[in-house]
Amino acid sequence: MIHELQQIFHSITKSLEVLYVIEDIKPCARILVYEDDLNKVIDFLGKKRMHYSISDFKVIKQNIQSEFYSDKSIKVEKDDITKGYFFVYLSKKIETAESAKLMESKNSHKELGLILGYPECCCNFFEMNFNKQDTDLTLKILENSNGYKFLFYTNIAARHFDMSLLSHFPHSFECVPSIKNAQNNLKIIQKYSKELALMLSSLMQSTVIYTLNEGIFLLRKCEKVDDYFVYSDVLTTTKNKLYYLISSNKMLQINGKNNFIINDIKISGPQYGVMVFI
Ligand SMILES: [Zn+2]
């Protein structure tokens, strides 16, 4: 099933979203579908007896930091000649899919989040913090969390590499309903593919360096040795100076959630976030 979904939706995270709705652990999913793929998706949903609603606008992705994920996009008319993506709201109930579309069109972020099954604490957090200038709330979530060590379930930074157990911004990396949500999702993935569940869990147990403008880095197999965090390979959204510094040293010291040292170079400030997901 997951393989079939991936052929239609081209991404693991999108395929999982659809799977959660099929499995009744999510009331409704909102996924971006490239306009040339729309007919294929509609065909698939029809076969699975799922209801859907399609946005009256489309979006064009901007500032793409990775091939899988972009937080920034601009809205255009649905007949705009530039090719773009439509939001498809899918659910087992037609009225749920329709109300998700309606809430999005009214910019009612909180109501939309609740329809999609996100925890209320996180819907409130999103409504309070999201705006056109601040579309990626990851560093804000870190600010809202205690320390820098968290359970891997809320590692939403991995979405940049098409891996995630959550489809919303948790209000904190310690948000209990979000952790429960992710654990339930993982159980469903395990039911269909033990390999994928293992791969996801292992990749999400990484140390993350999350920057505002210098990319996102996943430090794999990170272990604490004395005062240092020692890691193996590094996944990156961009190959720049910081990437080469991180990947050529394989060890760093963490002095706080916005403060780390690599090769005697101190990197700190609110634009740099460090998270250790275990
Ligand atoms: Zn929450």
C-alpha cells in the first residue's frame, strides 16, 4: 500500500498522510498536489471511496530549501498560467473535506488545524505565531521548549528530508498530545512496513542544527562522548560554509539550544537552533 501511495504522491510524508486517513487515525488530510498530477490523485481517491475537495487557488513554491519541503509559497488564481500546486483536502466524510477547504479560504488557521486533527494547544500556538514573514515556526518551537534534548517523535526538522511523524508544528518539542499523535502514526506505519518504520525512527533520532538562513543539518548517529557530541554522516538542505564546517569535524560541543562550538568556532544566536532528538 505504501509503495502504491508513493507512486501517486511522490513523497513519503504525503503518502503517510493519506494512509492515516485511510486507517481512520486522522479525520482529514491537506496535501499539496502538482496540477499535472491532479487527475491521477482524484482517480486514486475515487477507487478508495475517499471524499475530497480542491482549493480554489493554487500555490507556487518559493525559497525551496529542499526538494521535498518548502514553507514559503505564493498564492495565485487557479487559472494562472504558471504551473503550481493545489491543496487537496481528503477525508472519509465529504463535509469534513469541504469545511477544511472553507476554513483555509477564510484563513481560519485554528479551525483548519482542528479539522485536520491537530492538538488544540498546537493550533493556538500556530494561530498566535504564524504570519507571512514567519512561515517556519521551528525555531519558535525551540524557544517554547525546555532545553535541547527531546524524544524523536516531534522531530519535524526531518520533514526537509521527507521524513516526519507529524504534519503540524507542535507548540513545543515536548507537547504530549503531539507525541501521542506521532506514536499512533508510527504504529500504523509499522503495520504496513517494518522497514520504513525503522528507517524513519532511526533517521529522526538525530541531532539537528536548524538555522534561519544557512540551511538545516541532520547529524546522524550522534553520541555523547565526554563533553562532545560525536556524529557520523550529515544530511543537509544546502552545501555551504557551515555545512563543510559541520561535516568535516564530526564532533561539536553544545552549550545551549542556541549555542554550539565546532573546531573552536563559537556559533550562537537566536538564528541558530540545536536540538538533540533521542
Ligand atoms: Zn501542543
